[in-house]
Amino acid sequence: MDRINKFLKSLSLSRRKEIRVLVERILKKDLINLDCKKLRGFSDIYRVRQGKIRIIFQKNIKEKNMIIVIKNRKEGTYKFSKKGP
């Protein structure tokens, strides 16, 4: 979570609030009207797109979804192992 907090601190206050609302919706499994897409090569990893920012999370049926990474869209955004970033 340290990388996520560091990234969020680099954003403006208004942008941080937008991302916080998205994260809360993801954790509550409220994915309606979000730009959410399953990532190829993974059975339970999804991404939500908000402008240039990507929120990558693991969808969990029994428990809350788990946020893996939040970062700007770059060449290496989706390059992480199945064990984590």
C-alpha cells in the first residue's frame, strides 16, 4: 500500500478525491457505469480506467475486492506478476 499512498500524494486534492470515490466503489463491488475491464492472462484481475489513471484490482466473490496498484497509464502499467506488483 505504500506505493499507492505515495502516488496519491502526488495528485491534486480534487483528483485524489475522485480516485478515493472510485476505490470505495471498487471495494464495495459497485462497478456499474465504471470503465472496468478484465485483464488478459488473469482469471480475477481487472482494471478501472479514469482518464490517465488505472486502478488494478483483484475481484473476490466472497470478500471485498483487493486493490493491487493505482498508477498513471504508462508502458509498464500492466506488467506485474500474479503474486503482486
